[in-house]
Amino acid sequence: MMATPGIAASAYAQIARITDASAGLGGLNKAIGDAAGQGPSFGSLLKDALGAVSSAGAKSDAQTQAMVTGQKSNLVDVVTAVAETETAITTLVSVRDKVIASYQQIMQMPI
């Protein structure tokens, strides 16, 4: 299945909405970070990860479009950028699946 520019733009817009929505959780992130006593909060780490995936995808799309229009002639750079994006998305999906599985496991615990 080939990703069209419309599908890619929609995916980037969804990631942008998620990262913007998580910015509204600043108080919660601060409370969780303060309770831990160290390091960044889970919410900020998640937001950074989503931003990294989004920027990798945008870089990949820009290089692919440059290659198609003839502005870029190095195919290796394009293939590398696409592979990096694929790896980032696969990792993000794996983390999402683990978070969902953990949540379901917590919800099944007796109180």
C-alpha cells in the first residue's frame, strides 16, 4: 500500500493535534514530574517522541518530493530517510501497544 500525500498530511496533522493537546496537560505533567522528584515527566517524553516521529516523517516526505521533482539526485539519502521514518513509526506503535496493554492490565487489578 502506497501512502499518498493526503494520507501523510492527515497523519502529521493528527500527531500535531496530539502534541498540542498534551501541552494542555502541563499541570498534570508537572505534578507527576514533581512527585517522582527527578527527570522529565512521562507526558513530556511522549510529546518529544511524537514530535520526533512527526519531524522524521516530514523530512522523509520533503526528500521524497525533492527526488520526484528532480531537485535531489541522491537516492540513498531518500531511502535512508524513509527507512528512519518507518523505524520511528514502528517503535511508536510498539510503545503504544505496550501502554495500552499496561493500562488494560491495571484496569483488571482488583482494588
